[in-house]
Amino acid sequence: MAEQKIHRSGFVNILGRPNMGKSTLLNALVGEKMSVITSKPQTTRHRIIGIVSSEDFQIVFSDTPGFIDEPAYRMHQMMNAFISLSFDDADIILFVTDPYEPLSEQHNLLQRIASHTAPVLAIINKMDMVSAEELEARVNELAALLPGIKIHTVSALKGNNVQELMGEIVSSLPEGPEFYPKDQLTDRPERFFVSEIIRGKILELYRDEIPYTCEITIDSFTEGESNAGPITRISANIYTLDERKKSIILGKGGSAIKQLGTEARGEIESFLGKRVFLDLNVKVRDNWRDDEKALKSFGYQN
């Protein structure tokens, strides 16, 4: 009788403070652009799931928003709630930090991680940004706070040590069934990633507080035909807090929104692999970051 193969599976949740490179790490591990990546903090607002499967294992990765110690808005509280849920359903926790931010400022999160029962892998990202001596000092500092927890040093952006980390994750998975079809990459629909692409372009193109006052919804997403062949027609709404910010997003004579539309459309076409017609509309929704009804309509949950 042939020996039955062991199948491993589990939920691997990526946690850390804002701007530690969690989304970049998710993309490096999954091999697809699953999350918004910019140099600005707090770019991920929702849990984003990426799935990696082989014949012998399935990993369900979950990227979470950066943990905020002192939430300024109801939105921040809901983002932290995603993180609390990630502690509850994790088979493995990946704690991501970098060589720079003082670990004292990550105290609350480190305390929760140190007391958690699931296996934890600690990851120091951006290893390519510091000297070997500085990196070693950071490893020793983190090891003192998380005794007995294995520490990996990686550069998610450049791919350094990512495959070694993946091997460690696979070997740490418990035995279990597949949770999703083997060819599925995420539990999120295409329109979610389209909204993330638009929001990412806002983060790139607008300065100061403007990106953090915006939320995106997809009003319509339809497949059709044109003279040039198949085309996806997308209508999206950009919500912001007041008329002044709306005018900044639009730009003089609509110049800023035109550039946003052009750049977002190009990335959406690359993501979908087809031609896209993109219609962007800017709307005002006062105080949406503290409005429970608005937040729920944007996909935030308690």
C-alpha cells in the first residue's frame, strides 16, 4: 500500500507597525502584487489574503494594517480590530520590524506576540539598508525581547533571504487540508484590487494629508466590447473630507485627476491583462473616518 503524503496548511498572519514593509513581504512571498506598496506609512487598511499552494502544502497569508498604539479615528480602531482578529486565527505569526524604529515604540505589539501560543517568526526587514554590524546589533536586541523565537533578516524589496524564510514557514505549518482551490491566489475580488491601485496612485501623486483623507469605492465594473476589442469599463468614486481637498484632487482645470486616471488605468490594465476605460469621480463625505456607517460601506468591520 502506497504511503499517504502529508499535506500541510495554515493561516500565516503578517503583523507589525506601519511602514515596516509588510505589504512588500507579502508580495515577495506570494509572487503577485497583492497590496499597495508606497514609501508612505499606513498604506494597508484592510486584511489582504494571498494564497500560496503546492501539491504538499497551502499557505494562506494575511497582510494586516500597521498597528496603531493611539488611534486618532474610528477608522484606526477598526484597523486595529483586523489585527486582533489576526491573533485569533493565526497558525503562524510573522512579526515584521526594521533596523530603525526603536523597539520600545513597538512594546505593546511585542508583548502580545511574546505571550501568543501560535509559532512566531520574527523578521527584520530592510537588511540591505544597514551594515552587518548594525544588523547584528538589532538581531541581538530583538532576541532579548523575544527569547526562543527564531529571527530572520530579509530584504523583501530585493528578495534577499525570502526563499529561506518561505522554507521555514512551510516546515512550521501544521498538517491540514487545503482551504481554497489550489489555483486561487486571493479571496479578494478584482474590483478590490482596482480600488487599491487607485488609492496607491493617490499616495504616490498627492502630498501631505490628501492621501489619508481619501477612500475609494467601485461604482461599476463591466465587461464589454469596443472597436478595438474587449474592454473593461470601470467607474470609481474617490471620497474625501471637504471641498478644498476635492479641488486639490481635481487640480487646476482637472489636470491632477487626469494624471491620476492615466497612471491608474495603465496599472489596472497591467493587473487585469486587458484594456480598461476608467472613469473617476470625486465626492465629499464629511468626517468619514469617524462615521460608522460610512466605514462599514467602505468595507471596515468591527
